[in-house]
Amino acid sequence: SPDGGSLAFVSDRSGPLEIYVRPLAPGARELQVTSDGQGNVQPAWSPDGRLLAYHSMSQGGLWVIPALGGALRRLTEFGSRPVWSPDGQQVAFQSLSLADLPAISQIPATLWVVPAAGGPPRPVTKPGEPRGGHGPHTWSADGRRLGFIANGVWTVDLEGGALRRISEAKSASDVLFSPGGTLYSGMYSYWKLGL
């Protein structure tokens, strides 16, 4: 969690994949946050720690639930890998769901953003620009860009859509912006790419 006090994770201990939150304080009780049997994965904390966004493998799309459990709210009809913006106002995601993974080579994933309060999602990247599937992805600290993997490491400006190739590393698997704006990428270890 943003305050470092809890851990959200996915388990199949009750059968289908569900989301749990475990406070890290000694003696604290673990909480099962979802229990609908819909294959809920990829929990992502909101910046204020009050909400979790996640992907439902059975129902598709992104969902939001209070971190301590409660009423579900559908955020999108499609997509996976939710990542909250630093201000908590938007959620970035990939266009394909986990069920679509075998098709990624034929239908590359693109990146989208949706208002966290609800509303229509909008595309951030276009198929083939750059070549390959787009993601995993991360927000810059100022919320103006997304860093992502696509045949190398890229950033995209969320206002104008300008793309910038940061690295041609073919083996990159993850990206992360530092609070100061430096972009890091890694496969087996992280590399500082700068901007």
C-alpha cells in the first residue's frame, strides 16, 4: 500500500483467484477483498490507499473496490494491468486482457487511460506506433507521460501523444520512473536510462 502498511495479493486458496489484503502489523488479520469467483488479478493501489483497481479474467475489463472490501464498480469493459496516475485521477491500462495473451502477436496491445471516477476510456497509443505490443507501463511522477515497453523502451506524452524512444533494449520487461523523473528498465536487473 502507499503507506507501506499493507500488502495486496492474489490467491486461489478458496478456488478461483481472489484479491486479499494483509496488514503488515504483527497480529493483524488478513482480509479477503473480492469473493465473486471471477478470477480477479493484478491489484493496484490508488495513491491514497483507499481503493484497489484490478482485472477480472472472467468478466473482462477493469474494476475498482474499496481496499477493505465493499461495493464493486466496473471501470472499463476491456483491458488489464491497471496503473493509477500519481494524483489518483486516472488509470492507465493495456487494451488486451490476460485471456487475450496468446493473440498478442497478432493483435498487439495498446495503452489507454480512463478517469478513475468513471467515464469513457481514451487511447494513448495506436497499433503499430511503435511496432509490437505496448506495455508494461508506468506513470511519470508529474502524471504527464507514460513509460512503456514496445520493441525497446518508450515514453508517450499524454497530452499530445508524442512518442520518444528511450532505449532499443530488446530484452526489457519492466519500466519504472523515479520520483525525479529518471526512467529505469530491467529484465534481470534494472538499468538507468535517463530522459
